[in-house]
Amino acid sequence: MAGAFHLLRRCKPVFTRLMPFLLRLGICLLAISAMKAAAQDHIDQPAAPVKSPPASSTTSTNSPDLEQGRRLFESQCAMCHGPHGEGGKGPTLAQPTLPRANDWESLIRIISGGIAGTEMPPAHLEGKDIVLVAKYVKSLGSQPVVPLPGDPHRGAQIYATKGGCAVCHMIRGKGGVFGPDLSDVGRRRSAPYLRRSVVDPSADVPKSYSAWRSDVPLPENFLYVRIVTRDGQEFSGIRVNEDTFSIQIRDATGAIHSFFKSNLAELHKDFGKSPMPSYATVLTKDELDDLIAFLASLRLDK
């Protein structure tokens, strides 16, 4: 080491005295550029792909990884997907094949990044914890699928006739636009959630007094509004947009109405309420089972 130090001292005069200043400057700049390029190459290297875990880690119910994944799932995911993946506000995960995540890579991508334009947010977890949650979700597919009571074909008839659902809801481009589109509701919602929505429509309507936000999906923005203008006209409908000075609503016919708030005599915001009537006493138990079976079958990919 000492020899190298003395050699550097002997070479230094050659570099500083005999070499022209501009040449020395150019060599220094080239060296700095090379160092920056090497550092940038290191930063830009793509992350290693997530490999599928060993089969034993996703099938053994006694796996320590599955136990950790279960605890993470219960704290992060169970609010929407149910404590055992049975579904709720979010779709059922306890099924052999997940429509949006039919392989390991897509499952990791959805958990870590969410699904744009839906209620599925990115998980606030580290990479290793995302893998643990994914292993647990994969293990849920081994649970037996419980068939739903009811006949979806009879349910389709109830939807179109006695239920009168098509007046407000749309399926594959046919129906009303007052209520949410149901084309893939069976993918987005579990059967228990659908039943609760039909029997008690206001049960899961957001009750927070939040302002309209353009960056969140419809359920978080849902608000039924009743309006009286200064000249005595009355309107009611679902809020579709709002700012400090104006509000826009869609009425039951699908027409959009826009108002300046300064022109309103009354503005009632019915947070936590739905204009949809309860079908608890409208339909018999068997008819309700049939309707839920039909709604649960709607996945848009058929």
C-alpha cells in the first residue's frame, strides 16, 4: 500500500506539469461523466421479477408464511373482502380462479398497485409483506365453493319484470342510468353484499360529509340530492359533479341538471341514504334467492 502511495506521488508531477491544462481538464471531465453513467446504469436496472412461490408454501395450512399472510390480510384487506376472503364490498377471493388475477404476477401487481378506476387501492405494504398476502390469497382458492341458492335464469326474469330493476340499472348497455351499472357486479361484489343491497339499499351508502372528488370512484362520491330553486321548481337526483359555486345531478330519467348554488332556495344532501326502495317485502324468499343468483352471475366476460 505504501509503495502504491509513493508511485502516485512520483506520477503526479507528470500529470500536473508535463500535461497541458486543457488536456488534464478533459480527462477529468471524461472521468466524471463515466462515473455518472455507471451510477445511472445501476439505478436504471429493472427490479428482479417476482417468482412464483414454492407450491408447499401456498398449500400447507400450517405454513408460517400463510399465518403471517393471514394476519396481514385481516388488517389490510378483510374490511372489503371479508375475514376469510368470502367477499363483501370487494369480490370473493375464496375461489379457484380470480378473474383479474389468474397468475402470480398479476396478483402481485394488483395487490401492490391496485386497480385503476375501481375501489381497489394500492396496498401500503413492503414487498415481502405483499408476497405474504399474495400467498394467503392463493391459499383461499383451495376452499370449497359454496353454491348459491336460487336459479339465475328465473332471477333474470324477476330482474326484468317484478323487480323493475332495468328502469334504473344498466346491463351491457341496456337499461337505465340512474343507478350503478350492473354489467360486472358479480365480479365486484359478493353474494351477501348483493343481498344486503337489495334488502337494505342504504346499508353501505357512504355516510361521510365529504366533498365531491374527481379522483375517487362512484361509491365514495355517491350522494342523493334534493333541490328547490328560487322560482319554486323541485329536482332530485344523484350528484354527478360539484364545486364551490355549482352542482350537477342526474335525475331518474337520466337527464342532467346543472345549478348555480346562488340560485337555489334549498339544497338537501341526503348522506347515507339511497333512493332505491327495499325489496325485503316486495319479493318472496325464493324470488330473492333467484335475483341474487342472477346478479352474482353477471361478470361481463360471458
